[in-house]
Amino acid sequence: MNLSRFRSLLVPLLACGLLSISVTRGPAQSDDRMAGAIATAQAWVAQIDAGLYDQSYAESSAAMQEKVSQEKWDVVLKTLRPPWGGVVSRVETSHVLKPDGLEGLSGECVVITYDTAFKKLDPAMEVVVLKWEGGKWRGAGYNVGPKPLSPGEAPIPPQSLPQTDTSDTTTKTPNQ
């Protein structure tokens, strides 16, 4: 075999080899990024669980901070979380990569959903949104509440939900 023929075969072989390396790295890198997102979500909700609302806000994305002030973040979490007590269990049920963002949030995002049990609210559902920002995942949204009912499930008793007294003691019934 002459040298020019060898080179003509070698170049395509090297190109195929490099292509296969880049193709196999793509999913592995994607898996690594998703694992990083899941770890970030777990750390972020751990801060919320511990009542470290200021710290969770400081580590959130600029996109979230533009939409929600730190004061509002603190008030909402202080109102919402303590009545339910501590977390008894938290199990991830899904994670979805949104490469083009979500409504109202541009850029690469991940939405992670958990089935969560709190001491005074079981079952509950948490949704954590992360945004890729500044070379790492950052919290961009958090939502928690009673888990939506599946067909055939009994509703959560109202006394187990946080209550806000909105009654007007001066209101009279029609017969008075």
C-alpha cells in the first residue's frame, strides 16, 4: 500500500473516530449537567427547609431576583412553610430539561418535581425550577402545595392546610 492511499484511508478513519468520541461525550456531558442540576435543586431546597431564606435568595438566579424581591421571597416562605412542619420525605418524580426556557424565563432551564411529605401536609408536591446562569445552575422558581388529587383519592382535610382567618366578625347573617 502506498503512502498516499494510506493517508486517504487514515483521514476518514480519524474523522469517524473523533466523531464517535464527540457523540459519546454529548450524552455523558448532558447526564453530568442533569446530575449537577439535581444536586443544586437538593441543596437549594435544603436551604429552604432549614429556614435559610436569605441564603436561598442570594444563590438564586438573577432572573428570579428581577421578578421577586428578597422581602417578598422571605414573607412567602415564612408564611407557607412553617405551618406544615419539617420534611418527612422527598422523592424526585421527574426532571425535565427545557433548553429554550419556560414561559417568562428564557435560557436553559430544568424543572424538577418532588412528591414530598411534611409533618402536617402529606401528600404535597414541590416544583423547583433551575436556570443555567453564569456557568452553573441557580434556583429560578419554587412552588409547593398539596399534591393534586388523582382519580379516586380522598381530599386533604382542610384542618391540615395552613389557615388564614379572613372572616369579618361584623358581618351579619340575612336573618339578623
